[in-house]
Amino acid sequence: MLIGPPASGKGTVGALLSEKLHLPIFSVGELLRDIPENSIFYKPLHDSMDKGELAPDSIAAGVIRDELKSDKYQNGYILDGWMRDITQKDSFDPNVDYAVFIKVSPETSIKRISGRRFCLKDDFSCNIYTLPPQDPNHCDKCGGELVQRDDDREDVAKKRLDLFEKETLPVVEYYKNQGNLIEVGGEGTPGEVSNLILTALNNRDSN
Ligand SMILES: [Zn+2]
């Protein structure tokens, strides 16, 4: 299970781990977004999602259990997007071998988010702090205007981070107490972070 604050690089790191460990990614967010219309969960899910609400845990848990019956998960998987808060365990407890917490400082998280810019013309993305374009207002590729999405504004980013700290950090504490938390620094590149995780997993397995 991967846990990380907003902009921890969890998605990219997860993809690298999936390649190196030969395990599929189990992304709860994607699963809920892509639920087929003929699924019995489609209507109850969309009733709440279309209102802009989060999917109720009990329904999401049903979708997860159903999906986990698929053969491709029988040798294990990398779980992303479940246990955003500790109460989700009551609806579905994934019984993971390890919870991996990718730790980045609040400053890094906010900087990575609030620095994101998108080109209005071709949707090219860059980051004025971490991947700076030559001209902070214009796209390197086509010269189009670079804009910030509303979701990426610093005040919105701070709210998302507050929510993570309030609701998800207790999940980190829970796995720490269970003795199966792996904590790695997430300030490096996704390649570096995934290598830290692989090393930590190897150390655990050989003990
Ligand atoms: Zn452009």
C-alpha cells in the first residue's frame, strides 16, 4: 500500500515499482472512475460522484472486493488510493504486507503543487520551481500562455495538505504500530524514491 501527501510522486513511484516488482497497480481512484455502466455498483457510485461527493466507503469497498477476484491480483498488487482515513478499514481491510509512506515536507508538497503550470495551447505541463520553463509565462514548446489550474493554487494546496495530515496520517500511525510501515523520504526523483523503497523491502524480507 502506498501512502503519500499531495504531490509526493506516489503515482510515478508506483508505476516504477510495478515494473520492477512485476506487480499490478491497484488504483482505487481509477477503478471507481472507470466503473462500467453494467456494473451493479455503477448507479450508487454515480449518484454520489455526480453530486461531487466522494464515493461512500461501503460501495467503494464492494467494487474493490469484486475487482480483487481478478486473476491478475493473485500474486499481489500495489494498492494506491485506499485508506485515505482510518475508518475506511472498517469497510474494507486490505491486510497489506507493507504500508509504504512516501514522506515529503509540507513545503515541498506545496511548492510542487503551486508551481505547476499548463500551456493553454497544447496542455504541456511544467513546474516553475522544479522544471522551470525558460520564460515563466510561456510554454517552451509552442510559446503558448502558461496558466495555473484553480486546484493548484497555494491556498487550495494547503487545504489538501491539511486534510491529508488530519485524516491520512492516522493511517500511517496505525501501520507503524502494526510494525509494517516502511517510511522513505520522497524529496528525490521518482527513480531514487522507488530504489529506496525496493531496498527497504529487501531488508525487511531478508530479516
Ligand atoms: Zn505549449
